[in-house]
Amino acid sequence: MSTAIYKGTVNDPTTFPTPSRTHGSYHWAFERILSAGLVPLTGAAFVTSSTAYPVVDALLGVGLVMHSHLGFGQIVADYVHPRKFPILGPVATWSVRTATVATLVGVYQFNTNDVGLTEFIAKVWGA
């Protein structure tokens, strides 16, 4: 009597990715450093004027977008995994990437052609 192992089903072992310096503990450490760095950066952006220090405003905009990209990327990786959803998984991954690029372009346009991110939030907050 032989046991049958069917390919492409739950009997397949989990495939592990090749070790990479951009994932695992380095990836986790980068996320924590970015999250912790956003706290003083947010305070500095609202204490200073965005017209006097546009670099702080730009760093805050890019930092928030990067933080959101990493968070949404983890949601897609956890809940819409390509092994379980072979079509929806890559579509969701590329949707997050496309939305991130579009948001970065929008933040750049808003910071260079308009009042800037922190000035806008201050005006909305004071309204």
C-alpha cells in the first residue's frame, strides 16, 4: 500500500523563500524605525512653517506614504496571498504599488504647487 501525495493540493509542503536581507528582521526593523521616526517628524512639521522648511514637509509626506504602503502591503500579503488567490493576489499587490506611486505624485504636486501638506492640515484643523 502506498500513500499518494497529490501535487498542487494541501499535501504539498510550504515553499520557503530564499533568504534575503530585505525581508525578515531587517524589514521589520525598517518598519519600526520608520514608525518611530514619524512621531518627531510630525511634531517638527507642525512646529515649523512648511514655507520656511519645505524639506520637512516633503519628508513627512514621503514618510506617511511609505508607512501606508508597507501596512497595506502586509495586509495584501496576509489576506490575499497569491497561492490562495492566484489572480486576485497579484492584482491586489500591483494595485497597492500603483496607488502608492499615484499618491507620491500627488503629494509632490501638492507640496510644490500648493500650500503643502502641513499648511493644509493646519488650515483644515483651524477651520
